[in-house]
Amino acid sequence: MQNADTTKYIIHSKINADGIIERPDIVGAIFGQTEGLLGSDLDLRDLQKTGRIGRIEVVVNGKGGKTRGTILIPSSLDKVETSILAASLETIDRVGPCSAKIEVSHIEDVRATKRQLIIERAKFIFKGMFDENLPESQEIADEVRQAVRVEEMQYYGKNKIPCGPAIFESDAIVVLEGRADVLNLLKYGIKNTICVGGTNVPPEVAELTKKKETVTVFTDGDRGGELIIKEMVQVANVDYIARAPDGKCVEDLVQKEIIRALRQKVPVEQVIDKYISTDQPEQNDSSRAPRFPKRKDRRPAPDVKRVGASQVPRSARDSRSRNGRKKEVQDEKTAEVKSAEVKATDNPEKAPVSKAKLPLSPENKRFKSHADELLGTFSARFLDSGDNVVNETTVRDLVSTLKDYKDEVTTIVFDGVVTQRILDIAADKGIEHLIGAKVGSVTKRPASVKVFTGSSL
């Protein structure tokens, strides 16, 4: 009917004639009555010769002395020229000896029809010829990434403990709870990891921590994670403790949460009392002795159950006002004194000799106000020679801040444990006074640094 490569539109029209006519009559009338009507550029004969108008198709049916039919004219002209050509057909009023009327019903866009066929065929191909289980690109990427992580995972010791590939040569390691935690950290490029598989810490992990310079325990933010930390500080060498947010597991954390938790790790000396109970019996096995032994002089008062700050939940400590903390400390001291007096009355021979109340030392007057204000805040203050505050930081960042501090500072007051590392740095920096909440395991005290605790002021 038309050249499929060039045809753009098809003019659909209807013809009604009062008499019997045939196809050649209609075609002759179309060419004859439109000749010269639209000029040489739109002459049907010339357009047909150049292929811009296709073969005219006519279908007629004569009945009852009248003729009805349809006329189809394919066109490769543009929209405007095709519309002009269609309108010229309606000027034909006679076909042969009969009067006739031609009416254009519509113009079909062949390309739109083709597009619809393409869409329908594409739907069929998509539904019937593609594998329904074909994964999306993200699923493919996750599958490949999971395979790479599994290949990177290695195993340590005879018990085949899951670990990262960098656990052997790295000086710093991160101890996790389970295999899924190791996989999650491998996903974000942290490869110096090893897991303990629960609260029963494998001996291989305990021995490995003694060979590494820095050991960080990273656990879930639940009760199970706290129990693992308690066992780790007893059987292994632990330097830092990191926790996932409350109620979350390490295996579910995204990269930002993992990095934040590791950056907020706390030195184990600052929270050692929270994870080592003072009423636990000593163990004979030296390999399972805690890294930070209990002080021999730390004895609760007779017949009085002592409640320390480390046994109070952190949320309660944070919400407690400074006045409440002072009152609690005073109540503890009062209870201890009363209990000791009762015990001394029961045993007159062992009664201690009463001492007169000592006058306040210069250090009491200078630093007690700072120590009282920092109580329960886990903060630190840097004081100059005039006892003026020149800098403040958190106890967690005290070591790094003190190492890099360049200005004059003679006194450090902080709500934390005085450790050997802090004492050594203070001596190197020329610090004269170091005031903490308590003194930890210190084996060497520089003569240039005077150490006080908040309770002794």
C-alpha cells in the first residue's frame, strides 16, 4: 500500500455517491479535480512520481443505487502539507456522472502506531523472555562484596577463631563478640579484628592481647557486651573499651556509627572499677589475674555495704546533681566512721587511737573547689600558676590533649583515675599538682609531681 520506510501519515476519508461508481472513477476524480488546485509543489501526480504520496487505496460498495466506500492516501509530507492535501479532497463534489461527497475522518500517525507496537512487544519480551530471578545491580554488588569479605576473613589458632587478615602483623587489634561483627568491620575496611564468640574468652585471644601494644574491646550496647568486657579485663590485656549505642549490635552498625564508637573509646583505667568487683575472690591461676589488680588498702567498712560511684548506672550518675553527689560521699564517710566506732567498742583492745582533726593544707584551700565542681562530670581542668582555668577537656581526651598542650599549666584537676601514663606525661610537662578522683595502679611516682585525690582535699 505504501513505502514503509518513508510513510509518516495515512489520510483516512469516506465517500458517499448518489449512483453506482467504481474505484477507477474515484481515483480519476481525485487526480483530475485537484490538479492545479494547490500549485505545482502539491500536485498529486508529481508527488506520487517522487514517492512522497503512495498508492491510493479505494474500497467501495454499491447498494440500492448508492455507493459508499473508504479512501486511504499514504503521505510522507510533513503535518502541514498533509493537512492541506487532506482538505483538498473534500472539494471533490462529483465522481463520473454522480454527485459525491468526500469527508476526511482522521489522519493516522504511522510512527505512533509503530511505537505502540514496540511497547506491546517489549512488554511481552520482558515478561516472557527474561529470567524472573535476575538480581538487581545493587544485589549483584552486595553479593560480590560479601564474597570478597568471606575470602578476606581468616582464622586464628587451633580453634579456628574468625579474624581479619591484618590481625597477625598489626600492633593494634580490635576484639569483637562474634563472626558477624568481624564481617561487618571487614565491609568498611577494618581488618585488624578478632572475635571471642561469647563470654567464654578463648585462651588464644587472651594470649594474643598480651603480644599487642594496643587492644580495644568493641562490644554490643547490651548486657551481654558488658559481661564480655568484665571477663576480658580479667583474663586479657585491655587498653581501651568501645561500646555500640544502647540497644544496638556491632553487626548492624553502619560505617559512620562504627567510626564514632571507636573514636569515643575510653581508657580501661577510667572505668576499671565498673568492670572489676571488689568482693570477687582472688584466683590462683596467674594467667587469669586481672591486668589492674585491686588495691590492698581498699577495704569496705565493717558491717557496712559500700556503694561506690562505679556501681551506679551511668545514666543515674549523669542525671544526679552535684549537691546529691556531695551528700552521698558525706553519708558514706559518716557511715564508715560510725561503723568503725561500733566495732572498736566491741573490741576495746583493737580500738584505734583517735586523732585530732588536722588543719586544712594550702592544697585544700586551692584545689578543693575545682575538685568539687568536677565531681561526676568526667571532665578535666588545666590551671596556671595563678590557679586560673586555662583549658577544659574530657577525661577521655586528657592524655592526647596534655601531650599536645603548649601553654603554661602547673595543675591538672580531673574527675578520673590517676594512672601511671597520666603521671608520666605530667612529669614530662612540668606539672606540679595532679588531682584526680582516685589513684589507680601506680608503681613509680615522680618527685616533681604532687598527687592528691578529691577525697583527700
